[in-house]
Amino acid sequence: MTTGENPFGELIQEYIVECLPLAEQVGDAFVELERRWREGDAGNDLLRQLKGPLHTVKGNSAMMGLTVQQSVAHALEDICAMLASAPTPNEKMAGLLVSGSGLLIELVKNAAGDPDSDRVAQFLKRAASFRAPAPDSAESSAQAERRQTDRRAVNTWSAAGALSSNVIRVDFRRLDAMLEVLGEGMIEQAAVADHYRVLAAKIGATAELADLDRALAAVQKTFKQLEGILMETRLIPISTVFGRFPRLVRELAQARQKQVRVITSGGEIPLDKAVLDRMGEPLVHLLTNAVVHGIETPDERTQAGKGAEGTLILRASSESGRIVIRISDDGRGLDEARILAKAQSLGLEVSATDAAQVHSLIFLPGFSTAEQVSQLAGRGVGLDVVSNTIHELGGTIEVESRAGRGVTFTLGLPLTLAIIRSLIVEVDRERFAVPMNHVAATVRTEPDTIHSVNQKGVALWRGSPIHVSDGGALLGTAAAANPSRRFYVVISMGNRRRGILVDRLIGHQDIVVKSLDPTLGRPEVVSGTTILGDGRVACILDSVRLLEQRMSA
């Protein structure tokens, strides 16, 4: 049965929204508890923290008549109470708790469907074998603690009820529709502003035009405020994705007899749901590669002078109007010699002294140094998918490796996919939008600014040489380079720079991104289109592809 067919579908959905994060919180805590037990720490603080989430899931499940979810939550709650009063940590108990929390997550997530009765029965049977009767004093203490938990849960429910009148849940598709309407409004507002400039140039300054100018400025300010408010409603914390990974890493590591600890930070950083929804698969690829190929076995790590347990760090931060996610491991690092050998066998020209170029090869389609290809084999299998997804989102990806010390992937992502700040330029009477987060500078060309080196344009910018390409030749608006172009735009990403010669700099503008019709194909250096105030359609340049292209004069 699907949620849409259930007469209580909305209530089920509310139950899932409220209880799924709590169930995932429990799962993460059990993974951490297992790690602490291996180190000899009883983890009593974690057990205390779990009482509230488990009790809430159990209570909410009971209210909804979801007896299976209630039973699993109750079993986990009882085991936690038993461990708090009479600790008996061991490997089997840890496995039971982690598998039980995974079961609870699946049951909550699929609350509208039919549960796997055999799996539930098997878990409850195992759980019952661990829930032996405790001594009277311990049982009395446990009962007292449960009563206190009950009272706290009631108080929490009361507080939640008081706040519920200020909160409503909105289907994300409605927010998409609202953003579409806002985008159309911004296009029309830009058109009005453009007509105003034409009119002002024709009739000169008048009192009426001054009033119109003030009104247009007020409208623009209002649109900007509306855009900000709407964007905020689309943001959700990155922790909603990060929370899935400790259990995934644990399962991968155990299957390969490895010990891996996951450390996350920056989970509170908000990101547009449309971006976050597409980030799950790339992050899974990167984490999988780190566990399977990057982090060594305990014996290998000990021989290398490392701790037996490997570390995976997943960190999010907000930098210069973009979200940056870094995935780091302390494993063996990339095998540069094997990567170079593979590149040479494929006939690729790569400089052995350019580490960044060598590392970037792992993103090529099908590029793998694995001797046997399997679903998870090779540092390159799947990483082209990661790279393509990030680029389609208007983001960037870079890799840094240190032999014997690990690999760090750095992902730069836009806050939103819908509206971006851009520099509008003109090349051969065609207009293009360059996303501002990749524009390092704009430079007026002077005589002898551009020099030809090995048949490529080169300019000295801030003391360093950079390649400068003709915009017309690059974008297909001219068959040959035009030496009379007056400006070049410096596009930057990480340590890569490139200049693009253009005829005019029109100005900065918030543009509404429109996707290209797939039937028309997509030029390699174009990521989308937008409509300008004068009604023209402008292509949005793909800065990443521009930087990756072979340089031409």
C-alpha cells in the first residue's frame, strides 16, 4: 500500500518526517557505541542520550497503531535500560543494536508499506535473549528511570503541541512552482528596468522618470527580499544526508575486515534540497572508494606505523557564498605510478611532475588501476559519475593525495540551482552569462597585453602567466580569433586560471536558470540558458568545462 492510497497518508507522512531523523540518530549512536566498546568505554552517556529518541519513536508508533515499529523501538529501549543498569558490552550485543537500529530506520521510512515479518520476528527473538530479568534493585531503578523518561516525553509532547500552530509542512513541488513564478517575475522586472533605461536615454531627466526610477528600485529590493525568503524555505541541513553514512561505512568496513571511524562536522550547514537530493550518490561513491581502496587493513596500518582503525572525515563549510564538502581519509593515498602507467597505456599525454593533472585522471570515464573490475573495484570506477554529477550541479571537484597519508576530495557546490549571480558579457553581438563564483577578475586589454607562446595566447595577470583564449573562437560565434576585443574575463577554480577575450562587459545580474532542451543537444561549454531584460536568450557558460578544455589562442 502506498501513502497516496492510505486514507491516513498525511498522518503517516508526518510520522515519517518526525521519527525518521530520530531513528537515524539512534543508528548513528549505536555505531559510535560499538566503536567505544572496542576501546573499553562503556558509553553510558550515549545510552542516556538514546532514551528520549527511542521513547518518542515508540510513543508515536503506538499512537499511529504501528505495532511493529513500536515493538522494535521498545526492544531497543529495554536493551539500553538493561545496559545502563548492568553493562554487558560485547561484539554480539553491538551487532544486535546496530542491526536493530537499521531495521527500525527501514520500518519508519516505509511506515505505509508492509514490514518484513520474518526479519522483525528474528530481531525480536534475538533481543529477548539479551533482556534477562534484572535483580530487584536494578529493576526498580530501571522502572524509575522509565517513569522519568515518560514524564519527559509528555513534557516534550506538550511543548511540541504549543509550537505546532506555528509550523506547517509544504510539498516541495509547491516551493518549486513558487520559485518558477518568482523567476518569471524577476525576468519581467529586468525587462521593465531595461525599457526604463532606453526611455531615459531618449527623453532625458524628468521628475516623472525620477519617480519611476525610485519605484523600480523599490520593486527590485522587494524581489530581492522575496527571493531570500523563498530560498530559505528550500534549505535543509546537510546532516540529513551525512546521517546515513556511519552505518554504510561500518557495513563496508566489516565486510572487508577493516576498522573505520567516521567523523562528521558542519551538518548544520543548510543547502538547497534540490542540490542535496542529488548529492547522496556522489558521496556514497567517494566514501565507498575510501573504505574499499584507500584505508588499509588493521595489519597493514600497524606495519605502516598507523593506528589499526582508519579515519574518514566528512566536513561541510560555507565559503564565499558556496558550500564546500571535504571527504578525507588517512589511508594509503593514490598510487601515482600505477595511474601514470595506465595513462601511458591509453596513449594519454600526462606530465609526471604535475601532481594535480595526474590525480585528475581518476575522473576519466572507465579509468581504473584495478586489476580485476568489480562493482566497487578501482579508484576510477564510478568517479566519472561523481565528477559529471558535480559539474551538472554547477559545482567543482578537486582531489589531493599524499602517499601513505590519504586522499582528500573537495567539492564546491552552489547554494541553489535556480537563481545565480552572473556577469553578462558580449561576444560578436551575442550575450553570455558567466557565474560570478568563478569570476576572479575582468581586465581591459592594452596593446601588447596578449602574447603568443607556442601558438597560445598568454597574458601576465597578478604576476603570473595565464592562458587567454578568444571568446568568439571558443564559443563558436566567430571562425577565427579577433585581436580587437577590449576585455578578458579571468575564470578561476582552485589553482586553475583562464582568460576569455570578450567585446563588452554588460554588468552583473541575478539570472534565472533555464535548462536546455535535450533534443537540441548541449554545447560543451554551456550549462544552461537565461532570459535577459531585453528579451534576449543568453547562454550560461560552464566555467568548469572552460577550464578543462585544451587551451587555444
